[in-house]
Amino acid sequence: MSTLALGLWQRDEHGMGRSFVLSALVHIVLAAILVLGVRWQVSAPDVVEVDLVVAPPPVVEAPKPPPKVEPAPEVKPPPPRVEKPQIVIPDKPKPKPKPKPEVKPKPDPNFEKRLREQVAQEQKALDQQRQERELRELLAKQQADAARQAAAAHAKALNEYVAKIQASIRRNIPESALEGIPGNPAALVDVVQLPTGEVISVRIRKSSGYPRYDDAIERAILKASPLPPPPSRDLFERELKLTFRPLDK
């Protein structure tokens, strides 16, 4: 744009120079006409032919249009590069290493003998453990049987001892106390005695339903004191629980 303005200014300067020269020529011609006119009035005027040349108007060149700026060419992206698939060639399988020959141990001539001895020792230990277990089970069974037998014997002896005490008490119950009692009702009595058999307490825990019979039992117990002693000291019971029925003998 600045280059175009500079060209126009140069052209205008050139035209102004030409106009100035032309104007100067016109003034010179006019001055000459004035001089000649004055002289013509004094003397016969000479015919002077002056060719007036009209200077052509300065040619103004039309401003050149600005240079057309062509758009930058569109840069198209290069087409995608299609890579050819790479074919992987598998490596040739490596040959398997040959197995090393197995080194067999030399047979031990005493191996079988030691093995038989070890088996015999283990069997002996198992037999010993089995015998000990059977012995323990036998002893436990014998102890259990002995305990049951002892408990049964103790219970039998205790029952015989209590029956002996009850028999000694019944002998003291008069027949008149049993008259008029229907059925065979039971009376439960708690008796407390000393090791010597002396009775120190009698209590009717459950009545027979007939006070006359209950009172007769209580008097009979006190009358039987001291009670019969047990056959052994381990059968002694300080507190006795006795049952009486009218029909018991």
C-alpha cells in the first residue's frame, strides 16, 4: 500500500513540473505580446504570428489495484500410512535337552535286614501300647464293677439295717392304733439319732391321714430308743428317713 502511494506522489510531482514549465511559457508569451503591443502603437506593428499551443492536460494514471493476495493453498494432510502387518516368524523350537542318565544307588545288602528290624520294633511298640490300653480298660472295668458291687452291698446292708430299726419300732405300735384304718396308707418320718442309737428328734414329714396312727408311730420310736446299732460303722446314718404302713410286718 505504501509503494502505491509513493508511485502516485511521484506521478503528481512529475505533472506539476510540466504544468509549471507550461505556465512559465504562457507568461513569457504574454510579456512578449505586451512589449510588442506597445511597440506596435509607436511603430507600425509587425505582424507576429504566435501559435498558441495548449498543453494537454496531465495524464493521471489510474491507481493500480492492490495486488490480489491469493489465499494460501490448503495443505491437505497426508493420507494415513498403512503399515503392512509384520509376519512374525516363530523361532524354531530348541531341541529338548537330553535327560541325564539316572544314577541308581548301589543296592545296600543290609537294607532289607535293617527294614525288617525297624518293622519289628514298631510292631513291638504297637503291641505294647495295645496291651497297656487293654490293661487300663480291664482295671477300669474291674474298679467300676467293684464300685457297683460295693454300692449294692452298702445299699443292701443299709436297707437291712433300716428294716431292723423299723421292725424294732413296729413292735411298740399297739394293735388298737391300727384298727379302723382302711387300705395301707404310708407315713414318712424323719429321725435323728446319735452314734449310740439314742433318738434325739422325731418329725412326721408326711402324715398317713390318721393322727392316731401317726401319734402311735412317734411314741413307738421314742420307746425303741436306743435304736439297734449298724453292723458296721460305715453304715451309720445320723438322719434316718423311715416309712411305716399299717399292714407292714
